[in-house]
Amino acid sequence: NYTTYDSENIFAKILRGEIPCNKVYEDDHALAFHDINPQAPVHVLVIPKGAYISMMDFTAEAPAELITGFFRAVGHVARDLGLEDAGYRMLANAGADAHQEVPHLHIHLFGGRKLGPMLM
Ligand code: 5GP
């Protein structure tokens, strides 16, 4: 697994504004934008501001205020997108076995249709 944060990863570039994204939400702790290859009618990625590779280093090293702010932002985005009535799924791939492709922590938010059973 990655051990040092690569500041040239695509989500770091999005955070710095170097490449565009279709933004749905931003606050001091988090940025949310539509996935470029959506797997559901709503497929949004929520990322923390800060150099975190995955849940592994985030949960070990991030300040409590950022962890709280990040998860509040995920909930805020789901609410803003109208997902609370029908429900939604959150997913975060962490590391090689989980096929994490972009080495900046991101939570996928899926909704807008009835989802199937959890994928393996
Ligand atoms: P992972 O496999 O790392 O959990 O998921 C990475 C996700 O990032 C994929 O769903 C992929 O479609 C999305 N993605 C990759 N590159 C970009 C990009 O440049 N812009 C956006 N908006 N999404 C991207």
C-alpha cells in the first residue's frame, strides 16, 4: 500500500483547483464533486482537505476536528442531494486489496435508485 502521500494525485490537483470538477459542496474540511464515471444516478465523491491517502492514515493521524467535519460534510451532501428519504450507500476503498485507484481518501456516495446487495 501507499505509505507517502503523492501530492500529484488527481484529487490533490482538484483540491488545488488545477483541474476542474463538478462541485456539489465545499466547506473548511471537505470537498464533494460528481464522479467522472457514475455508477448510479447520484455518484458523488467526498474528500477531506488535507494530505490523507485513505482511511488508514486518516483515522490514525487526522485531528479529531477534521474527522468530525469530514463525516458531517458527507451527511450534509447526502441531505442536500435529497438522498435521506430513499436512502443511500457510502463506500470507501482503502488500499490494494480494495482496488483503491486514487491515493487521496474519498468516500463514494451512491443513490437515486434502489441499490443492489453490497458488492464484493
Ligand atoms: P477508487 O477506486 O479509488 O475508490 O475510486 C476512484 C473514483 O474516482 C472512480 O469512481 C473514478 O471514476 C473517479 N475518478 C477518477 N478520476 C477522476 C477525475 O478526474 N474526476 C472525477 N470527478 N472523478 C474521477
